[in-house]
Amino acid sequence: METSERGRASELFEELGGIVSDGFPAIHSPVHRTGAGTAYLKVPGVVMLAKPRTNVAGLGGFLEGFDPSSGFPAYVDDPTKLPDSSQLCKTSGQLCYMSFGYRRTTNENAAAYFERLTSAGHGSVLEHASFSFLLYGISRSVTHELVRHRAGVGISQVSQRYVSGAVLRFVERPEYQNDPELHAVFEERADRAAAEYEAMADRLLERQEKGAAFLDAEYRTDARKKVQQTARSLLPNETEAPMVFTGNVRALRHVIEMRADEHAESEIRNLAVRLFLCLVTADPILFGDYQLQALSDGTHKVTTKYRKA
Ligand SMILES: Cc1cc2nc3c(=O)[nH]c(=O)nc-3n(C[C@H](O)[C@H](O)[C@H](O)COP(=O)(O)OP(=O)(O)OC[C@H]3O[C@@H](n4cnc5c(N)ncnc54)[C@H](O)[C@@H]3O)c2cc1C
């Protein structure tokens, strides 16, 4: 990644409140409340929960088993330290041609190595490194789009059947936030949705309890589930739907390319830009071909000439 490009990404990461804690980047999202106390968020929160840890030294016993003239054992002593995710993918790619000897691409030239792979569409080695994120401050409509990405991802999303109205929060669309009238209507709608959900849940629970006077513990959980799975039908698309999202680098690159594109829907673009900023902070090499560009409305898009590696 060019220095100016890296600078732009780290500037935006900081501007959006990005922090790095013990090597894990995060961009948190503050919680707001309506006058009546209904909680809502205005931007996506993205927290990197997990990233690869690579044991290069572990290759030693394998590499020492070849002719000493190969120079293979020196592979583990490369003086340039890479992010573990880059190292894992580079080592995996180099195994294909047993490129561990004197003429191998050293870690110093890892960026050029990955450029050769991504420009040729040889993205399978990028599948070895995975990152997991907590995503919150995202609406049910955005997560409906995100879960369309099937290849190379794992998803655990809040269950509206199991959690109660006590954790109900809403997400305000970017378009409403600077328009006093639309903002006020959003807050009214959030209050109304929270109140209607609670009232409906109370009515349903009352009926459920009348039907079964002696509930055992298991049955009580079942009753609550039945109440919530029914009451949720009146929740709007702007209900918050947090998830843990895991993707390998090949899949994550595809999500960024599709969703941080200027034609993507604005809320999911905000999310994809934040995902990119956390990823490029953790590994500036695997995401080093990306360019961040400001759009006329003050938001950003992310592009690369090596799409769909
Ligand atoms: C701007 C925009 C507008 C959209 N509008 C609509 C819309 O109006 N309606 C709608 O339904 N969807 C819409 N989508 C969703 C879109 O059609 C895809 O479902 C979504 O982007 C997931 O991407 P993907 O298909 O590349 O799947 P991913 O799961 O991300 O897969 C990545 C790649 O793996 C390969 N792959 C994955 N699964 C298979 C498979 N089963 N068989 C063969 N190859 C596979 C493909 O090459 C695929 O591109 C829109 C998406 C965007 C970005």
C-alpha cells in the first residue's frame, strides 16, 4: 500500500473514532436515546474479535528435511515481520511451488507477491486467513443484505425469538440524521415501535399464561419464545440486528468490493468502509491494493483494480 493511501485510511480510521487495543482494531458506535428513553444508534460499530496467529517457526522441521543446498531452513529466519494473516497466506502460496529456497520472494516483497496473485485472480491462498468481527449499530435491512454473502463466511445473529424487548435498539438511517423533521419522525417511530412491541408481548404472554397455569422451567422458555416470535412481526426494518461475522480474506475482499462501492446502499457502505478500515489497519498488505475515495456527500467508497481475486 502506498504511503499516501495508507495515510488516508489511517486518517479516516481515527476520524471515525477507531482504536487499536492489543492489536485488534475497532470503531465503536455511541448509543443515543429518544426523550422517552428508546435506545438507537446512528452508525455501525465494528470490532475485530479474532485474527490469525501464524507459527512460521513450525515449518522448521519440515524444511530441514530437504537437501541443505536448497536453502530451505533459512525461510523461517526472514528478518521482515509480516502481519500473521499475510504470513499465513504467503507461506501457503509458497508451498504450492516449494518456493522456500534462495530465490524465493522474501517478506520484504510480500506486497508485490500478493499483487501478482490478486491481479491474476489466484485468490484461493487468501482463504487461509480469517477475521471475525462483532457488528452492531446495523439495521435488520442491512443484515438482510450482508447475509446474502454465502461463500467463505460464518454468521451468528441475534435471535429475535430468544431475546426480549429489554435489548431492543434501533438504527437511524444516515439520510434522517441531519434533517430535523425526518430525525424527529424517526425518534417518534422508534418510541412507537418499542411501545407497540412491549404492549403486544404483554398481551401475548397474558394469553399464553392463561392457557397453561403450571409452567415448568422448560415450558416457560418455550412460552417466551412463542411470545417473542409473534411480537417481532411488528418490528421495523430499522431494528438493530447485531451479529458476529467471520470471513476469510477472499470473501471479505469480495464483500468490501460489492458493498463499499459507490452504488451500494448507504448504510451497508458505511459498514463496509469500517470493515475495510479495521482490516487494512490489521493487515496493510493483504488489503494494500485498495483505494479510499471521498464521495460528494462526505461518505467514502473503496475500490481496487484487482476485483474478485
Ligand atoms: C448494489 C447491489 C444491489 C443488489 N440488488 C439485489 C436485488 O435487487 N435483489 C437481490 O435478490 N439481490 C440483490 N443484491 C445481492 C446480490 O445479488 C448478491 O446476492 C450478493 O451481493 C451476494 O454476492 P454473491 O452472489 O457474489 O455471493 P457470495 O456468497 O459473496 O459469493 C462470492 C462468490 O462466490 C461464488 N459463488 C457463491 N455461491 C455460489 C454458488 N452457489 N454457485 C456458484 N458460485 C457461487 C460467486 O462467484 C460469488 O460471486 C444486490 C447486491 C448489490 C451489491
